[in-house]
Amino acid sequence: MTSTLIIDGLRVEVAGKEVLKGFDLQMRSGEVHVIMGPNGSGKSTLAHALAGHPGYTVTSGSVSIDGVELLELSPTERARHGLLLAMQQPMEVAGVRPLDLLVAAGASPEHLRERMDDEARRVELRPEVLDRFVNVDLSGGERKRAEMVQFGVLRPKFAVLDEIDSGLDVDALGAVARRLSQATTEWECGVLVITHFKRLLQELPPTMIHVISGGRVVATGGAELSETLERDGYEPFRVTND
């Protein structure tokens, strides 16, 4: 079944300051949409607002998956309706093992460890790492690969990835990007990627690229837009006033 994520007129404040100022985006199952933009333009604010982080106040707008309004739901309920957020800096959760975390997130316990081990191999992560507490004593690359294990087991309708490529070496970046690309066909996951770097898109071909500046989308195009950004930077797209 094809699913649709619609973000319409989203306005978000952080600490009393409006950061997103009418953000619009629509995407379907199996698509890869990439959000790029200068620092402070609202990229991470978008990711956290979609997931329901309490520090981000939505003042107006709508976010829905298949007609279900997510902004009325708790973060847990948003996840159960098919939205997953992979954070730029995955948190340590001492005392909780990945298997228990996945069960709490709604994964079926049947053959769960076997599924986790399979996903670990697909992103070239040593399966024994999954015996540790969540992200404790893991390198940055191991944390990102471990998040991809969670992603592969949970199989969300839409995944929001906040700078998943941050801190990854070439090998880790390739493994993560390939797993995301495979997911777009395996269960038609829609992937919304926030990134600064064109190198991720070499392994994860985008359906659309959106440039955000001043809290809203100011340009949209295909893969060629990343070439323009690499050549000219963000200055031609920069919004300096509301």
C-alpha cells in the first residue's frame, strides 16, 4: 500500500523564536527526499518537530501520514503510525539493551535476535555489539550503523534522518546509504534525509532535493540541484528576512 507524508505550512518556535516559517513538503512511499541548507535554516528543527520533541513548539500547520494528523499524537504514537527519527547524535541508554528497546518500540519478539543479527551484517556491524547497552562504548560509526539495525527491524513507513552521514568514514557511509536505498524497494520506505554533503547522494540517489533557508523551502529540484549547491553554495538561495 502506498503511503503519503504531507507537511503543510509548518511553523515551529524554539525558545520563543520562530525557526520554521511555513514549511511545505509532500512525499510518497519509496521516495528519497533530501533537505539541504545553511546552518540555522531550520533543518534539525524540522526533524525534531516531526518526531514530537517537547522543546519544539508547533504554532501552526499540519503533518500527516495517510490522512492521520501526527501533531495531535505523542512521539510514541507517531512512531507507531510509521515515522522514525534517526538523530544526528544517537543517545546512550545505559541499562537498556537494543533487543529490549526494539520490543518496547513495537517489534515482534519472535526471531528478533536473528533479525537484528541479519541487519547488523547488512551494515557491516559486528553482531556482538548488539549485546551492549544501547550506544554505550560505541564509536560514532558504530552508533549510526546500530541505528540502521533498529531501522531495518522496525521497517517504518517514513524515516527522517538528521545528518546520518555526520562523523562517518567512507566505508560506514556507504554501508548506511546502501541499506537506506535498499529499504526504498524492500518495503517502499520513504526516506527524508537532512544533509550538508553530496557524497551521501552518490549511494542514495534522491528523488527530489529541497533547499531550505529562512525556515521554508526556497528551491526544489532533482539531483542536478546538488551540483548547483556544490558549485555556488547556499548564498544564491539565502533568505535574509521573514
